[in-house]
Amino acid sequence: MAALGPRQPVAGQPAPGTPYGRIAILGGSIAGLATALALARSGRPVEVIERDPPPAHPAADPFLAWPRRGVPQFRLPHGFSARARNLLAERAPDVLDRLRANGVGEINLFKHFIPPELWQPTDDAFTNIWARRPVLELALRMTAEAEPGIVFHCPAVATGLRFAPTPDGPPRVTGIELADGRFVEADLVLDCAGQRTPVPRWLAARGIDVPTDVQDCETVYYSRYYRFRPGCELPRMSVATLRGEFPLGSWIGFAGDDDTYAFALECHPGTPGVRELRHVARWEAAARAIPALAPWIDPGAGTPLDDVQVMAGNRNLRRHYLRDGRPAVVGLLPVGDALCSTNPAYGWGSAMALTYAFAAADAVVAHAPDLLALARAYDATSAAEADAVYREAAAMDRARSYRLTGRPVPEHDRAEMDRQDLIMAAMAGGVLHDVELGRAFNRRVNLVGPAAVVLGGDDLLDQARRAQAEATGPAANSPGATGPAANGSAANGPTANGAATNGPAGNGGRDEIAVEVGAEPAVAAGRDSARAG
């Protein structure tokens, strides 16, 4: 097992026989651990610098036993998306094996809610991991600890970078300074320290500017985890399909591992009285007032695992380290939320962290030690993905803000808000009933495919327009017409008694999906609605 304690003395030059020199990773969370695994398995030894202590008792429940003060979303609900699961299956299948050995389940809600005769082979790509964030991160951590070539400095606090000039180019990073006076020399540093990484501040102190796009999410989350009590008769899978609105905002349910589940209340920070939800009694009172949620937080159903977890100050952020083919600095790559972070409500953080991690490792393998080519190659594979998720998250947040605050939509944003309205209309109604629309929706929420394509909306919008056309056609207006084709909504779909209609339906020959859980219409889709990162 790789060392967990203090750094072992290593000479400043690359070890004989290694294909590239020293690589240091700042941050040992999902992005840092995945990057470390990918690099070590390509024959590149790495050192991971992590400020939080290692798990003292790996066999214990990490949600309760592993302090991770450096990860503010560590104990907030997560539901890891299909892209996250698919990337692990391709690049680190032993992490999935470790999760499965610990009882973590995988579920494909899309296939669960449609009859087998409508399945297609590509539907397997919608399979999700159902786990709490600490459990997934522990599986990555234990896999990394067992991997030859990975050394941890943990706990260790980084205080700055060192630089060296280059003849006719940007400055080069040469390593990381630690608070205890040590220096981790590196030919390449990967910044995996999250959205609040200190690296841009350190660069600014050297006069190095990193242009950054920022848009406030205008959202604060209040959540609690529970564990099912023995004998609880609530349908456990259903919790992942529950969502709705309440007077202070919206709410959503999450399935976890080891009989756990969670609910998050999502609110605008300017809503009067919303800060009171940080108190357990106020949170529970608000939850009990929601009919579809109340049975799940009843003491007979589940036992709380923690107090109310709060996450505020959420921002959509995109940093641009390379402009017009010229990097601001070489020997440094931003990975995960250090490159781009989005509203955790959309659940793309963990999937994108893995996306950037493996892209960075591939660029190192292909281009090191040419640091300029390395920076350009990484940007070529990551920029379009980062731009797409940032742009879409920011647009969805603006749409929600206009709705909640009553602010008028400015003319320059009108076309985008019309596009968002059509997507929301499809999500609110058609995806419950129409198989092809459901597939398009699943590709979007699960990031199954290039982000610029699945978030660009053409697939989903084309299906939504087709559903609208069918809904307003002559057949839809004929006497006795029912179902989504009659009105383009879910109004004539699932009933309040939990009945579900599957299979072909009266919608012009299209296949129809209808799902109901309790009294709340349930979206037939997996989602990584995490408090992500």
C-alpha cells in the first residue's frame, strides 16, 4: 500500500526508467484520485497532496467516520450519473468492483420503468451508481492507496507554487510549497483542489491572470440523510424519483447505499425565512408539510444520520487557462471544479471531474514532456465539454431566477429562455410518456454523449417539438383522445393511486411511458443531482 504519512525524500530528477518526471496532484478528492490512478497506471508515478487526514477506519461508515472539512459538499446528497459510472467502468473498473463488494447498487431507472420489449442496447448507458459521496470517494481512495506509484502527503497544507522562467513563453510551475517548509518538486502540477482552489490567487500574486467566467447560482441547499428502519414498507427505489415544489423553493429525493436516502430543500437565498431551515426542527416542519415527503421522514420510516447540512455560495464558474493557443502558465493543468464547476443541483460535478481527470492523464501520456503541447492537447479535449456544461447550467439558473424573483427577461436573453422553456416543458410532461423523448432526456441529464451535443438540446428539442406536433394534430383533438398526445402534458397520465401505464398507448403509434410514485409524478430517469464536485 502506498504511504499515507510524511513524504519520503526523493531526488529532484526523474527516477531512472520513468517515462516522465515528477507529477504532483493538489487535492485528493474525486478529481485528484481519478487523475492519480490514471497516471500511475500509465507508468507515471504521482504524489498527491491532501489537506484532510486519511480515513482512520476504512471499514467504518465514511459518512460518519471520515472528516473531510476541505470538501464542503462531502455529506450532501449525491446520485452519481450514468457518465460517472460509464467512465469508471471503462477506466477504473476495479473501483466499481470495490463498490459492489461493499453493497453499492447500480440501477437503470429508464429500463426499470419501460417494458423489456422496448429496451435498446444503448439504454444500458443510462445506468447509475446509488451511493453517498463519502462511499464513492472512499472506494477511489482505497484503490489509489493500493496502486503502486501513488504516494500521499496527507494531511499536508499547500501554501504556494514555485516558478521558473522560460526563454520565450509563459512561466513554468516547478512544484508546490507546503506549510511545514517542505517543497514537492514537480515537472507537472495538476490542480484538483476544487472550485475554491488557491491556485488562481497564487498565480495572481505573480502577475499571472486567469480569465474567469462566473455566474451566481442563487441557490442554497438544506439536506438530511436517513437510514431506513427495519420493516419500513415504503418502496425504496421510489425515493430517487421524488421531487416537487414547496412554498420556499423545491425539493428532491436521493437514494443511497446501505439503506440510506436523503432529501434536499433547494431555495433562493433571498427568500424570507429560508435561513431558518438550517435548524433541524424548522427543516423537519417544512418537510412534514409536504405531503409526498412527509411519510419518508416519519420516525417509523427512517433514522436521521446527521443534522441539517447546508451548502451556500454556489457559483457556476469556468476558468480559461489557455487563450488563442497560448497558456497563462505551463507545467500546470486545472482538473475538476478547479477548471469548471456548475450548480450542484444539475449533478454534473462528479461526472465532469472524472471526464477532466482522464483527459488530463491522456494528454500527459501523449505529449509529456512537451508542456506547451500538453496544455494545448488538454484544452482541445476539455474546453468544449467545460464550455457546454457552464453555458447550460448558467442558462438554467437564470431561467429559475427569472421565475422565482419575477424579474423580466431581458431581450438579449429571450431566445435562450424560450429554449429553456421548451426543454422544461418536455421534462415536465413528455418524458413521462414518450420513449424517444425519455431517451433524449436521459442523454441530457446523464451526459451520455459529448456535452456540447446532449446539452445543446437539438436531440431533446427535436423530440419535444415532435411530441408537441403530435399533441396538437387532428388525432389529438378527436373525441375521446387521452394521454400525452392529447394535451402534451402529464395530466392524463399517471393516477394518484400509484397505477402505472406501460407499453404502446394512444399517441399516434408512439410508445408511451407513465410512472407514478405515491401522489407525485416521477420522472423516469436516473440523475446525478448531487451536491457535486
